[in-house]
Amino acid sequence: MPRTKRLFDLAAAAAALAVLSPLLLLIALLLKLTSRGPVLYVRERVGRAGQLFPFFKFRTMVVDAERQGLGIEVAHNDERISWIGRFLRRWSLDELPQLLNVLRGEMSLIGPRPSLPSQVARYTPEQRRRLLVRPGITGWAQVNGRNDITWEQRIALDCWYIEHWSWRLDWRILRRTIQAVVHPAGIYGQAGVARDLGPGDPQ
């Protein structure tokens, strides 16, 4: 990817954090006042070239949710999701802390969604091409089915994105992401269960 993409990420993430800081503080305050546990859900993910990094999200579920209910899967009516967590998920606001990951150089605004180490360990040599670029907050797979497509299809879409990257394609993904936030689809898949990253990440 060209250096200009990284410069754009830095400028856009910094501007977004400045504009959204009141909203971020409000969300953090509401989470702290209405549920037990940390404001942020932090989990190790795999970034470019296989480097591990702490991945940030606003916590939307009860503490230790992975040990309750459906485990690593999340249903549409999952009782482990807090009332504010359900609102955050509906508008994808739980992803906003990843702007910090962008500033830190661990993620891009647009790219393949970051995987768990256990998932990367199962990658084929072809699928490991996903690790050639920084993972993104949104990506080509997210605007082409999200959880309505298989994990293998999502990886294939991400690899296609890497091979065909252009500013025009990124702009297309950004526009479709905004549309998806306003009119969400595929959050929980056809079975009503979310597998945001394949096997792995409920909160």
C-alpha cells in the first residue's frame, strides 16, 4: 500500500477522534455507570506481517461472556448483551476505539478485519496474504455480506481487495460502510448468530 494511505489514515483518525471525543466520553461514562467491568474490551489480534497488537472495542456484553450462554457466538437476542451494548452494536459505535489502533499504526481505516492468533494458525499459504496489509476497521468483506457469507468467502474477498486496491475502491467501501451503518444487515448472519471473525470474538 502507498505511504499516502497511511498519511490519510492518520489525518482521518485524528480528525475523527477530535470530533467524536464528546461522544466517546459519553459512551465510556454510560458503560461505567450501567455495568460492571472495564469500558474497553481488549483482545490480542494479528496485524500486518503477523505482528500481535491489542485490539480495542467498547465492551457490549457482561464480563466473562465467553464462559456463559453461547460462548464465543452471539445471538441477536443474546441476554449477555447490555442495553447500551445493543445500541452500540446497532450503530457500530462499539468499533470507534479502533481509531486509536489506527493512530498507533496497528490498523487502517479500510482493510481486512484483524484475526485472532488461533485463526491465523489455520490459514493456508494463500490465505496468509491477508497479513500483507494493516487490518481495517471496515473492509471489502464487511460490505459484501459480513456474517451472511462463510469465513472462507470473507478471506477470499479480503485477498481480492489487497490485489485490486485503489483509492476508488477504498472510497466505494467507505460509502457502502456508511450505508450499512444506517441500514444494517448481516450483523448476526442468516442463522441469527454473529461470528464477527470466524471462531472467536463475542464482546
